[in-house]
Amino acid sequence: MVRLLCLVIGYIFGMFQTAVIYGRLKGIDIRKVGSGNAGTTNTLRVLGAKAGFIVLFGDMIKCIIAVTLIRFLFGNNELKYLLMIYTAAGCVLGHDFPFFLKFKGGKGIAVTAGNCIAFGWQFVIAGLLSFLIPFNVTHYVSLGSLTLYSVFFIQMIFMGQTGHFTGLTQANLAEMYLIVLMMTILAFYQHRANIKRLLTGNERKTYIFKKNKVD
């Protein structure tokens, strides 16, 4: 029951659609321009770097707040870290599939970046490196995003098996790994069109401070 509660709390926070709100303030529906995705990359391409950073911050902070809230509420619970992951998963689902927007949201990468911050500096460093290195080399946001998720999954297992998540049994850890695996699979599914373009060499490149082509 507590797991479900954390999932619901995360979903509620995740439904705060920064890109949609910012776009409406500028008189556009971000889901009807560019790639149609309500996320950082499409906002950056359509509205510029400032807008992209605002949306990135908003999508990260909603997950940070949600996960930190659960960490505070269940700080003495041995399942604390597991409940934090359920909350993060709910936040990703709320961001990707907000019911009030007919389940059309973003792809959950900035939300996951916020989760990395909430989980500690080890995840922040790994997340930054795993995203920035492939992105700076290729300028493919999708490649950096998928690398970030893959590294996050691997790091969760490594940290769990080396005793970082104190209080969790091996069964609890396996449950945590499964949730993160499902989040990773969802991220790859949400990027399925990007993956096809990467494989064919047709993926769009993104430049933060240069004018980007809007599809």
C-alpha cells in the first residue's frame, strides 16, 4: 500500500508539465510544434536556450521535491530507498503520460536527472558524465539520454550490491532493480523513433547556443 502511495505521489508531481505551461505563456502549444514532445529538447529548439533551461530545471525540480519529500517522510523506514524509487517512477509516468493532457507528455529524461540529484552526488557525477560526454561528441540528445538511463540502471545495481542502500534486503534490492529496469525500458520505448534515426544516421543534432532546425 505504501508503494502505491509513493507511486501516486510521484505521478501527481510528474503531471506538472513545465514545457506546456511555459509554452502557453508564450502563446503556443509545445505539443503542436517541432517534434511535438513536451520536454526540454523540443522547447530548446522551438523557443531557445533560455526556455530550454527553464523547462529542464522545472522538470528536474519536480522529481527532486517528490523524492526528497518521501525521503523525509520515510527517513526511518528501512524501505526508504525503495520507496524513493517508486516515487521517481511515478514522477516519470506522470510526466510521460499526464491524464489531463490525454496522456501525451514528455520522455522523462530531465525527470530522471532530478532523481539522480535526489539520490546523491555519486549519481549526479555519473549522470553528468554519461549524458554530457556522448552529447558533446555527437550533439545527439537522444544518445546522451539513453546513455544516462543505461548508466543509472547499472549504477543502481552496483551501489545496491556494495551496500550503499542500507536497510534493504536482497529481495528489496531486486525489486528496486526491477523498477529501474522498467523505467529504462520505458525510456528506450519513448525514444524508439530516435533510435531508428540514430541507426540510419538521420537523427537531429541539437546545439544549445546555436539556432536549431525545427521540424
